Amino acid sequence: MERSSRATSEETGPGPGARSPGKVPPRTLPIQTEPPADPRPDGAPAWRSLLAGTPREVLARLAQGDPLGVRCVVSRRLRSGSVLLDADRVHLRVIARIARSAGRYHGRPGVDDWVDGHVLQVIGDVVREDHESARTPTPTDEESSDAFLALASPLGLDPGSMRKACSVFNVLPLADRAAFIDLVLRNRSLDDLSRELGESATQIARRARRALDAILGSVRSPAEPRKPT
């Protein structure tokens, strides 16, 4: 979905005493870095050679040097979708999925589009799984990943809470997610974003604030009163 399709409906903005998203120290997650350069050199092995054999054999090839450029596609899709997930986790899921379906691929659609489709499917699956699993207190290995650690620290949260917060964040409207990531994680200028999107700075700030409220609200104790906005 392109940025131009973001929702334009707005809610009441933050009050004078509300915490501004811009005051959160900027921190870049692994998924927010620039997409890596496509590792495939000229004359790279054709997809037929890469995808031939058993799923185990295909997986072994895909894990060596990233010959299909999966990491680049994962990074691009996480950025364009404004999704907070561990890119390494998504990458491993994608190449495993590709390895399992390699025997059913016969060149249509083109291999780049085929890989992109697998990436989108995995991202959607992981977002849904995390949103469901976050409703239970059972800890998982992902709670201590670098992605959660990097975001938890500036927000004053522990990695376990950040896992739950990200699961809530990732199902918010795209417009709210994108505004939060641009302003808080990428530390972009509100004025620059306003000019780029052709929208008022107030609208963009309110979107980022809604996302911040969702993150903090997801880890707030039920007995803890909600601060007035």
C-alpha cells in the first residue's frame, strides 16, 4: 500500500501536558536501516539451479550468500509497510517457505515477483501470529531480540513488554504506523514530512501520537489510569 493511501480521518490531538512523540530519543531498529544492496552478481545462478532438489537442499543454497536477494526484499517491504518486526526472523521464515514451495514453481510469475509474494505472505503471517500470542504471558525467545531491545530502551520498556507493544502497533492503520516511524525512529522533521505528503503538520503529529498511545497503552497495567490527552 502506498503512502498516498493513508487514512485522513483525525482524532483530537494531544493536550498541553501530553507526551510528544518527538521527545522520545531517536533509535533505529535493524529493520529501519537502508535496504541492503542486492547481493546477486551478474551471472548469478539461474533460479532453476537454485530451486532444484529437496527442500533441505534448496534451503542450504538460499542460506549461503542470499542468492535470491531475499534480505533486500524483506527490508524494503518492512520499511514500505511500516512494520516493526525482526528482519532476521522474517528472512529465515521466508527462505524456509521458498524451500518448501520450490518444487511447485515453474517460472511464473517472474522469480522476483514470486519471492516478493512469499515475503508479503510471511510478514502477514508473523503479524497475525504475534498479535494472537501477545494475549498470553508466555515468554518467547523473540522477546530478547535486538529489535525489541533497540526500541524498548528509549520508551522505558522492557523487551518482553516491547514484544507485546509491537504486536499491537503492527495492526494499527498504516498512516499512524508510518508517522510514528518517520518522526520517532527515523527522527525526520515534521515540516519535511508535511511538505512531502502535502498534509498539515498537525495531522501527521496526531497520527504519531495515536501510535505512541497504542504502544504505551498495550503495556499499561489495568489498574493504572490513562493519562488525559
